[in-house]
Amino acid sequence: MLLNPAWFPTNLPARAAWFANFTANFTNVAASLGLSSSVAQAEKDNAVIQFLADSFLQVRSYESAMGQYRRIITEGDIGDPEPAIPANPALVFPDAVATGIFERLNKLREKILAADAYTDGIGALLGILPSKSESISEGDVKPNITVDEAATGYLFSTTVKGRAESDSWEVWIMKKGGTWTRAGTFTGKSGDVTVVPTSPGDAEQIQVRVQLRKSNTNYGDPSDVVYTTVNP
């Protein structure tokens, strides 16, 4: 299940910070709420969330470093310095937990709110009170994109999730040695872009990202960059 963004953040780093605060403070107030038996599970679930946040950063950095290594070792000139192979991410796995961290958290929140000793002060301390506005903060908006290249025609399709309150979105591309160029504007969940090749007849690798728009201005953060290869 997904949790209400009125009280629960929408991106992984913010969720990790939220979980850390919630778990530390819940451990201190659980006894007064009659919920001491829930502390151990909350701590285990928090450990998994912290692992996810840290490992995703490491994996993304590793992916970027591997991409750079691949480009240098394959596209570099003979005689250029040999790049170092990136070290594997050093992941430290937490204890396994059952599926359903968000559902467990939601049920625990309901128990906390129903406890006889509950106060809004405790709710604020734990971060479980809804904000005044249930709309997602623009600072939390960052789309996720999937790019699929066609077999021919220098064509690729982009699918965008997490568009929040945007009313349109732009596809930006960058060729090797070039600059970011807007390649199209769309309003649905997906759109097709045809690339003008640098060398007609040859496949070409490009970088792709998406910027959401709202009322003709940029909205939220750009998506992560995705590499794709368009084919003649």
C-alpha cells in the first residue's frame, strides 16, 4: 500500500529521515501508549528503510561510475590512460522482515492515534499528523522515467510516472559532446521522440531526462538521466 503524503514523505531519502525520527521517538513513548510490543518490529522495519536509502545511493553511484568506465574503455583512443574499474558497492544487509512495511506502519499509526495516552504533541513528535495541505510539496516531486528505443527510425518512447500536479512534461536529450536540447513536450503518460542522427546510418547513444511543467514553468526536479541507443 501507499501512505498518505499529507504525513508521509514521497521520496526515499526523506522517508529514511522520517523513519529514523519516528523510530527513535516511538521507542521512547511506546510504553506510555501501551505499545511496547511494537518497538522491535518498528526498529527492524527502520533498519530496512535505512539500508534501502543508503544502498540506492551506492548503486546509483556505481552505475554512473560503470557507465563512465565503459565509455572510456570502449570509446577512448589507443594510448589514453586506462580507467580504473569501479569497486563494487559495499552493502551491509539488515535482518530480513516480512513484506508490508508501509502497511505495518499505517496500522501502528492507527493504534497510536487510538491510544488513551495519545496527544497531538506525541503525534507531532512522531511525525504522524497530517499537514495543513494534503498536496505534495513541489520539492518532493521527481518523475521516474522509462525509455524504450525502437528497432529502427532513430525513435524512442518515454514513459513518465510520478507526474504529481504537472500539466505537461518535456523530454530533453544530450548527444555525446553536445548540450541538453529539448526534444518534445507531452501531456500524457508517454511520448515518442525521433532523433536527428549525428551520423546518418549509424546507431547513436544519447542521454535522456524529463522535466515536468506546470502553468508553463518548470515543476519539481528533473528525472534521473537515462542512457539509450537509437537505431537507424
